[in-house]
Amino acid sequence: MSDEAAVDDGPNLDPDLGTDRTRRRRAVLYVAPFLALGLADVLLLLWWGINPLWGFMILPPILFCSALAYLAFSTDFLDDRT
């Protein structure tokens, strides 16, 4: 029996198979603190008793920037820029 036949890689023969899952997990970990801070800011504005319209006016930019950051990190859009 040769050494090549003795090596068992298991069912995952493609080394790049898990990279999408890893990138998505990394993207969530990077974006989650900023999203949490933005949502906490909205809740703080509402708790202070300011007009609720102001709290919901800043919500779309927070969500939009978080979605853009998630897409940038999960697709490795910035990897070829460095």
C-alpha cells in the first residue's frame, strides 16, 4: 500500500469548501458590535422621550451600513485591495 493511498482526507476533498461559512461567520462577528451600538442608540433616543420619528430616522442608515459591511466582509471584496 502506498503512502498516498493511506492518507484519508475524509469526505471533504475540496479544501475551499468551508471558506464561505468562515467568511460569513467572520462578517457577522465584525458587524455585530456596530449594529448593536446603533440599535442601542435608537433605544436610548426612544427611552429619553425624544420624538420616536428621530429614532426611526437614524435606523435605516444604521441597517444600510451594517448590510454593506456584512457584504464586504462576507464576499472578501476588500482582499484584493491590500
